[in-house]
Amino acid sequence: MPSIRNPKDFWAGVLFVAIGIATFAYAARYALGTAARMGPGYFPRILGLLLMVLGAIVALRALYVPGSRVPRFHWRPIVIVLGSVVLFGAIVQPLGVAVSTVILVVVASAASREFRPREALLSGIVLAALAVGVFVVGLSLQLPIWPGQP
């Protein structure tokens, strides 16, 4: 058996195959249908198969094409970004979309080693305006814009 010459691509391929298998297995609960009359399980199964094929190609290619090693895993940025999303979900109703979005962007930006508070705040304000425009005004979602609004 050939050795793994590109560990990064190999493990990416394995991940694709695993997600494809899980997707295919989950979609097996739904009716398949036919190509002319697709059931609810048709597209997820096809997607799962395509992911498995793509993953196998990437993993097999990694056995022959040299590449880089898998870098060291960094937990801090993942925890900070996921924590900021959870925080956003917890504070969006009481504080409103505008303030919550600014807080989300500033806290998530702190995950980077290149964090600059002024730039993060400015980005947060711009993204908050976009979020209000798209979700509250454009899509008419029932979310408060500012703290204290019903």
C-alpha cells in the first residue's frame, strides 16, 4: 500500500467521504422517487454519493501527489467564534439586531491574532446596517432593531 504523501488532502478526502456516508444514510429514511418524479430523498442521496466520490478522488490523489502536512489544530479561534454566535443568539431578542450584530463581529474578530478593535467596530457597524436592511426591512422578520423594542 502506498504511503500518504499529502496528509492534508488525504484527511480532507476522508472527511468528505464520512459526510457523504452520513448524508446518504440519513436520506435513506425518505422516499427516493425517480429521476422524472423525485422524492424527498433523491437529492440528498445524490449529494451524498457525489461527496463520497469526490472524497475518494481527493484521498486517493493524496497517495501519489506530494503536499503539506496537517497544521497544528488551534482551539482558541474556534471556541471564540462559536461562542460569539451563541452569544448573539442569546442577546438578539433583548438587545436587538443592530447591537447584537456589532457585538458578534467584535467578539468573533478577537479570535484573530491581527485583531484591531477600531476596524472590528467599524465592520460591525456596517454589517449591523446590512443585517437590519436585509433581515428586518427586506425580509420583514419580527426581530427588534434596538434594545427595548417589542
